[in-house]
Amino acid sequence: MSSPGDRDRDGFDDRPDEGSGWREPVHLGKGDTPGPAPDRPAEPPQPEPAWQPPGWDLPAAEPERPVQPQTVGEQPAGAGGFGGRRPRTPSELERVFAYQGDPVGAQGWAIQHGWDISDGTAPQDAVLAELVTTAPVRATKDHRPAGVMRGRYGSLDLVAFDVLYASGRYAVPEYAVTAAPVLGTVPRLRLSPARFWKHRTGGLAQVPSGDPVFDARWVLLAAEDGPAVRRLVEDTTVRGLLLGTDDGDEFWTTAGHGGGWAGGFVAAIRPDGHRPELIEHHARLLTAIVGALAAGA
């Protein structure tokens, strides 16, 4: 029968001052790493953290960074490739000639200036089909004149119209043509920006102007280098006007034997729909070109 005194004799008393220097044998513990020092109480056990899904503890949000000012045209940091670039402000010339598609505005301008208007199917419009087929663009059987306007601008009689691409339910003006009818024959020629791909140039040869600045931007092709062609390429007014443009127009001549008109045409074309500014732009250039061709007549 045991008694409280027996516990003392066995050395298993629960007094806190006994057994504090005990060490676990090396073969049962973690090597010879010593335990807590006798004069320092053991740290209380820490509770295990509760389980959370991976990624639940997000890092603390950083303070908001100040926005750095940017100059016009500067690309934000980190932006590149397909996004982030600030749009470039268009120039005055680009704003004037940007596609706006306002045939109503063009016809309103024409009516205000006393011009006649037709839909491209009137008898006098038959001659315009030849202008479309001879134009220095890839016209097809689905391209036809539309929104025709006739009138006088300065010393010239002009006809302006859109080249409409119509197929099924789809119809859109792809080109704007302005042409000046001229009496008699005109030399077969084409005056195009040097950057344009040249279509239907068979039988035409380049006629240099002698001005390297002009020849770097514009190319004159003609069936023969005659006096009228030479006057055109050497005319300082024509060269000055063309060098002041955005090189977006092409010019050509056609005999125009059809639709009751026995003369020819000097025409301008641009991949756009007609509007008042474009009619006036073409009219100024055609006035100079026709004047140069007819100077020696």
C-alpha cells in the first residue's frame, strides 16, 4: 500500500523545482541540441493556424503611386505592342481630307453654286462610264457613276461624281472623280504620286521634269513627249500646287468619244467620297493642269 511519502521516496514528486534540468537522450531526441536553460522558462506552445485556401492571404496593398505627367505623343510606361499608345493629333491637311462620306453636303454645295445634279443614269451621264473604265484604279463592272454634279468653277466647266461600288445590297462610294471637259484632243497621259502603284500603264513612258524634288514625289507618264506634255511637266504653278498637297490624287486624260461629247477630259480621282472641300481642291488643280496643256494651243 502506497502513501504520499512513497512518492517522495520514488523521486516522482510533482514539485516544479525538480526535474527541470533533465535532458532527453541523444538517440531519442534531435541530436545534442540543448533544451531550455534552467533559468529560462519554456515558451508556451503556440496554437496552430487555421487552414485557409492557397492565396487567401493577399499581400498588403501598396500606397497609390502618383501619376507622372506625360507630354503629347509620349507612350505610358509599360505600354507597347498593341495597346497604350496615345492617338496622334491629325494635321490640318489630314483633317480636311479625312473620309467623311457626306454626299448630301457635296450636293448642297453644288446647289448653292448653281450646279445641276443627277443620279448618274441620265443620258448626259453615259460619257462618265468611260471615265470610270479609263481611271487609274482597279474598277470593275460593279463600279458606276453616282451623285453627279455639273457646274462651273472659275474658267472651267466641271463634272464631279462618286464612283459607287454596288453589289447586291452593298453600295459604297469608293472614289471621287472631278473632270474638266476640253475641246479637241488631249495627249494621253497620267500624273500620279510616286508612292502609288501604277495600273494600266501600257504604252506610257515617264517624262522627267528636271526638278529632283518634284520627280521624287510625282511621276508623269505619257504616250509621247510632245510640246503639251513638256509644258505641263515644266509648269511652275502646277508643280508648286502638287508639292503642296498630300500626294493623294491621280490625274489622267481620256478621249471621251461618247455620250454626245466629241472632246476629251482631264480628270482627277481620289479614294474618297466627294465633299465641298474636295471639289474645290480638284478644281484648283485641274485649272492649273488644263491651263498648262492649253497654253500653246
